[in-house]
Amino acid sequence: MIVPTKREAFLMHIAMSPRVKVSLNMRKNLIDVIDSVASILKVTRTEVIESIIKSQLPDYLDETIQTYKKFIKTNKAMSNQERARYERIIEKLQSLSDSWGNI
């Protein structure tokens, strides 16, 4: 098995973190699958990982935005300052989500 570079390991961590916590053995299996896909498609491992991230990020951003909105709506004890902070976070995430299609 080929050991992933630091960048590839970081990208894989990002690709897998939002959804599932996986064991070391599962990570090794995932590396093997990614290597196989890269070999079949004649691309690099990094390109496969980046495509995974690109395909999952919009859904992850939307889920995060909805979670924050629900949190603000249901948390009545939140101070105005704290509410404003979360609203700024939502705006930044929404901006990133809107601009993601242009990348």
C-alpha cells in the first residue's frame, strides 16, 4: 500500500470528517479504494480526494446552515450578542455556499 502524502491525508480527513468517524483500518481500506479509482481513471489520488470534497461540501454547508438556524430559533435564552454572532456565521457559510458553484 502507498502511504498518502500529508496533503492527501489532510484532504482525506476533510472528506471523511463531516460524515463519519472511521477506524484506522477503514481509512487504509479507503486509501486502497481511492488508489484503485485513481488508477482506473488515470488521475492522481489527490484529484480523486478533491472531487470527493467538492461533491460533499455543498450538502455539508447546507446542513450546517440549517443546524445553526434551528439552534438560533429554538434557543430562547440566547443573548442578542450571541444571536448576532451566529447570524454572522450563517451569512459567511451562505456566502461560501453560494460562491462554491463558481469554483
